[in-house]
Amino acid sequence: MLAEKFVSFNHKDIVSDDSGEGMTGKIIGIAIGLFVAAVIMPAALVAIANATLTGVDASVVTIFQILLPIIAIIGLVMLFLKSTD
């Protein structure tokens, strides 16, 4: 019974899918992406934590503190509105 299941198993399902990209390629891509994120994230978090707006023009500070969050909220609302259609 087990031998019959093994013989009837289509090995191509593991190696490639409809798009032609194999499962191995997907796993390698995910692993590389996680590695790059693990290398970049600590440096990015340190840079964001140490950022200050001293010596910057008042209009630029206004843009960062008021206008940028408003634009981000509008973008998130539009993202959810598009996904519900």
C-alpha cells in the first residue's frame, strides 16, 4: 500500500509549480530575504532612534510632525478601501 502511494506520487509537485518556480527556489528566496532583513533592521532602528530635528528649518519640522502622519493615515485608509472592493 505504501509502495503504491509512493509510485503514484507526482514528484514534479515539489520541484516546480504552475509558475515554473520550484519550491527550492522559493525557500532560498525567503531565506535570503530574512537574512537581508536581519542585517539591515538593527542599523535602521538605531538610525531612527538617534534621529533629531535640531538645526532644521521650522517648515520642515512642521512637514515631518503634522503633514507626514496625515498623509500616512490617508494612505492606509485608501489601502483598506481598495482591498474591500
